[in-house]
Amino acid sequence: IRAYGTALRLIDEAEESILVRIIYLPHDVLENILNKLREVKADGIDIYLIIDARILSTSMPKENVAEIVKEFNARILDSLIPLNGLVLDFKQALLLYVSPTLPENPFAFLIQDIGELGELIKKYMMNLM
């Protein structure tokens, strides 16, 4: 559960942009993250959101997923692995593996400095969006 708190803290620390990939998160965690993204978006932080609509629609109504896509201009992908991620200002990364069968026990990996990989991700995202 501490991993989810780390995700919220990282979102708060964003200075310019945040890339968020959501494949699956428990509903309350998802709501907290979306609310935090709304806050930082209102403060002028660029949000790049990528979601797996297929998996998310198993835990919430499809209309809600459509609203999230519209609100954040999110991109949709299909993923085989429930690996969520946050990339903060294209410098730090938090990877969260959340199994839909054990959401209370996620595996988290925090990478403090992603170096040149951050620039590659940024270029890719700019072309995608």
C-alpha cells in the first residue's frame, strides 16, 4: 500500500510534466491518482495519460473510462501485463505491478534518475500526442 502513497507523492513533486500509464489499479487508488492529476493539471503541469480501457472497464463503467479519456486527452493501449508507471518530469520513474487478484500487494520499483531514457520517452510521447 505504501507504493500507492509514493505514486501520489511523486505526482505532487512534478514541476513540468508527468507521464502516467494506468493498466489496472484498485478503484479507490485510481480515484486518488486521478484527483491528484486534476490538481496538478490545474497548476499547469502537463499530463500525459495512457490507459488500458479494456482492463479498466472491468472495474468501472465504460462511460467513466470514456470520461477519463476525454478529460485528460488520454491515449488508449492494450496491455498483457498490469504494469502501471509514472514518469516524473522525464527524470524519475515509478513502476507498479498490480495484480487484479492481489491489488493490496503491489510490487513497486522507484528509479531516481532515468537519464537519457527520459529524453527518449519524452521524444516518443511528443510524437504520440
